[in-house]
Amino acid sequence: MSPRSTLNVTLTPELLRLIGEDVSSGQYQSASEVVREALRGFYGGQAKANQSGTPDTALTKSEQQVEALFAQAAAGIAQVDLTGRFVRVNSQYCAILGRPRDELLQLRMQELTHPDDLLHNMLLFRRALETGEAFEIEKRYLRPDTSVVWVRNAVSPILDESGKPDSILAVSIDITGYKTAQEELRESEALKSSILDAALDCIVSIDVDSRVIEWNPAAAQTFGYARDAALGQDLAELIIPPEYRDGHRRGMAHYLATGEGPVLNRRVELEALRADASRFPVELTISPIGGGERPRFTAYLRDLTLSKQAEAAQRESEQRLRLTYEHAFTSIAEVDASGRFLRVNEQLSSITGYSRDELMQMTFTDITHPDDLRVDLDQFRRQMAGEIDAYALEKRYVHKDGHSIWVELSASRVDDVNGKPLYGIRVARDITGSKRAEEHQRLLINELNHRVKNTLTTVQSIVFQTLRNAPTPADAQTALASRLIALSKAHDVLTQESWEAAGLHQIVAEAMEPFRAQGENRIKVVGPQVRLPPSMALAVAMALQELATNAVKYGALSNETGKVEIHWSLDGTSGPAHLHLRWEESGGPPVRPQAAGDSAHG
């Protein structure tokens, strides 16, 4: 409200006409000046009459009108002496200050003025007394209830006949509402400014010509244009890619013509331009402000560059995880706190024989071997209780068809942001093959231990027999070497066959190989394919070695014409099959009886 605002009064038509004529004449600038001048003249005349000693007479018509003006004015009117003490107040003034007339007439205006406004008020008051000049002031009065009322005072000195101030007249208008509105406006502007400055999103306002009228710091940082550089610029030329600019202008024209805007108050994603001409994705919401022919539009924009990059990275991560999850050579499952499957990969179905749909209706305890369940379940409960983070063990699953599968299990846990368990992850690798290999190895070790003991027993027997029957130490050494070699070759054959069995043809060939130097065609071997168990293979090998050694020393292989024939057959007519092996020599020297004390072979 301007200091020159007209006074809001309730007056008779005659008074209003007179005030209007005075204002229209140009002598006064406002009704308040007319009122102040009339009151000042009235009270000045009263002062002169009182000083001249002329007795009071009946009020003239003009005086009556002024008195009515004083009583009826909607503005507060007060007269104070040169010390500031109230000498006359109207009803409206009493209402403004919230005090009765009798109380006000006992006070000075300084006592009711807010302390923060008093110094300035007194400076103007004293100047008015010194110069006789009127002044206007906005100030605060204190009410009895400690509340504050803002007023605009139009203050005029009342001069005596010598032209000196005799008293002061003040016309007061309550402007508390105006001040409150001003304060609210300032707070609103401050709030708006703080919101714009603190907003993480870009806030841009434009007029109907697409000219920028608001550009917050986030917009300056995001688009690369300072606020001063952006204000007044065409938004289309500033941040909208060229291919979208015509659409932007058509959209604004359509809204101005019809009041309709398809993209208004909706979230849309599109590309925007930075000051360096680089493009980036934004999320945009546009809201119209005001109506009529000149509305404004505020756009809220959010840079989506980081979120788009994060989305792309998340998609890639999820795809990589999904592919890893599905194509892993190990089974992977997610289970809730009760052990129920939440998610399984194809490998778990392959290992257990259950389909995914079937597994999703089960718990891991349903497919665990009963003998392994307690250990796994105890560990799992501790894990879900937060006592342990992870554990590993070897256990058995029970296949859908009933057979057991050994797995190596690694169990971990996923927690929420508060550290509470969300679900468990169970990774299992099929180790059935390795378990079988371990068992086979254990059996082989046991078998090897048994066979080594048997071999040592055989060696011991060979040594004792050889030493007992050999005529001389040299003969004993030769015989031992020959027999141990034969034993070694038999072991070679069995080793090639993993000590499961040995072919008789191979046993014979290895046993006779050292003696074929006597003549390739002098040793004949005939017989069907027969596989001998290890113990029998060793016995046959040793027997053949002894027979061949005797043939070389005394029999068919001791001359140039003798021959040896080895042949065998199987007889399966009754019970287990029987092997019949025959060693036959021909063409050797005549057989002579062994003399007492002689030995054919040591």
C-alpha cells in the first residue's frame, strides 16, 4: 500500500463531496491530506480561540462537519501535545491500539511505540516540531495483550497563531495485514529461492514465447549455461535437439489455442543438449502455471545419464549372472529360512532327476540322504540364525530313481541392509565319480597290500627252495636270478591288466621268451584264449620257467634238434571249468635215471 493511499472513511455525502472537490482541484494529493488539513485547521482554530480567551460558542457547520469527520473516520486519528501525550483520540484509533480512550489519554505515544521503531519515530517527531513539516512513517504499536499492530501514520504539526507547532495530529491506518502479506511474500520468495538453489533436479521456467525466466543452479551445472546466460534465451535453441524443436513449438501453440497439452504433467524421457552440444538422456515433467493469454511453464528435468549407465550395468550383470547360473557345471540353488527352494538351476535338476517345478515344491532336506541330513540341517540352522556365515561339507543327494549322488556342498547366506538373513545360496558339485575312484583306489591299495605280501611269501619260498637244492652258491645265484625274472615278467603281465586277470597266451609267451634263442621253431604253443586269475597266472609262469630251464640244461632244448610243445584245453563238462596244460618234450637226449644225490636243477 502506497503512503499516498486514500483514507478509508465513512462520511456523510456532503463531507465526501467536499473532500473530492479538494482532491480534484489539485491542491491536495489524496483524501488523507484533505482530512489532515481540515483537522489541523480545526484544532489550530480551537487553539487560537482558547489563547485569545474568547469563550466557546456553538460549533459552526464546518466545525460540526470536522467533528463528524473525526468521529466517523475509518482511520485512527490522534492528537498529542509537544511531549507526545495523547490529548484527543477517536474510536478507530482506540480500536487499532486495543485500548480505551481514558487509558490512552493518560499515556504518551512513546510508551506504546515498539522499541525497535522508537528512535526513528522520535527523530521525525522532533524535526516536525522544529520545522513544522508533516511526515509519514510505518511503525509498530504494542497492544495490551503484547501483540503488535503495524500502522502507517500521516503526521502533521498543528500551528499556533505565531506559526509554531502547538500539537501534533496523526492519522493512522492499520497495515498489519499488508505487512503480514509482505512478510509471507518474502518468506515465500525465500523458500522458493532455497528450493531452487537446493533442488537436485533442474528447474526451468519459460514464458509463452519459450523464453527462460527461471534457471536454477542444478540446471546451470547440468546444461553448462550460467543463470545469467540462460535467462531470456529461447529454451528450444538452448537445450532441445534440433529434430525436436518444431514439435516443441507446435505443442506450445496447441496448448495456447486449446488449453490441451499431451505431455503436460506427465513423466517423459527424451534427449537434451548440453552447452558443448553433447546429448544425454533426461526425465522431464512440465507443469503450466497460471492461465489466460500469458501462462508460464515450469519444467523439472533430471539427468538420467548415471541411472541409464547403472541400468545397463545391472542388465549386463544380471545377464552374466543368469548365464553363469544356468550354464554352471555345478548345481546352484537359493533357499528360504526353512530350506524351501526359491530358485534352482538346470544342473540341480540334472543331478537329482527332479524337474524345476518339482524342486520348487520341495526343500533341500527332501532330497538329502537320511544319513547325511542331521549334520547339514544343524549347520543350516546356525547359518540362518546368523551364528556362521558359510559352511562346506560332503553329503549325498537321493536321486529321483532312488540311487545316491555324492556332492561337495558350499552353503552361504545373503543378508538385508540390517544384517538379517534373506536367503541361503547352496552350490553343490557332483563328486560321485571321484568318490567311486577313491573307493576303487582304496580297494586297490588293499589288494596291492595283499599281493605284495603274497609276492614276498613267494620270493621267500623261492629263495628257501633254491638255496636248499642248489649244489653250489653259483648255481643258487643263477637259479634265483632266473626265477625272480620269471616272477617279475608275470607281474608285468598282471600289471598291464590292472591285476584283474592275465591271458594264458601272454603268460606263456613272456615265460618262454628267454629260451627262444635255442630256436624259433623248436617251441610250439597251442591252446584257446584263457584268462587266469592273478594267483594262478603267477603259479603257471613259475612252473613254465622251471620246465624251460630243465629243458635247456637236460632236456629237448639242450641239443640242436629237440622240441617243446605246450598245449592246453578247457574242460567244462562238470562244475567250474578245468584247465588242462601239457608240457611235452621231443628230440632231446636220452633220459637217464637220476643218481642218488643228483639234482636236475637247483
